[in-house]
Amino acid sequence: MEKAYSFRFYPTPEQESLLRRTLGCVRLVYNKALHLRTQAWYERQERVGYTETSSMLTECKKQEELEFLNEVSCVPLQQGLRHLQTAFTNFFAG
């Protein structure tokens, strides 16, 4: 028998702001990595892995226009890249 729990979360305005910024950054990093991987595949039939996208994230954080990525935790950003890696692995596995 499995149990499920449901919780309500009422964040403070400060917490809500941090959550919105974090999720926005995760979405940006995911989409940038997806573009990088898709472009590499269509142009060179080259597979880009998690390590390359993680390096891309490090380089993005150094760019002046993307410095805001340093304001949020790196854990959700890297988890988004792991989810993308799983999606590509499942896709190529059929």
C-alpha cells in the first residue's frame, strides 16, 4: 500500500520572489542547453553530454549579461541539466 501526502505552501513575498527567480533561471539554462545539444546534433551529428552542458553553465555564469545566474542556488540549475540528459538518453535509446 502506498500513501500520498498533499501539502500547501504559502510562501512569503521574499520566498516567492526567490522561487520565481530560481525557476526562471532553471528554464533559461535548460533552454540554452537544449539549443546547444540540438544544434550540435543537426549540424555535426555530435552528441553533447552532461559534462559539456555543465561546462556551458559555468561559462554562462561568467558572462556579464548572465551574472544573475549566480544569485540563485546552483543545485536546481544542474538538476535541470540532469533532467535534460535523461531526456536525451531516453530519446536515443528509443
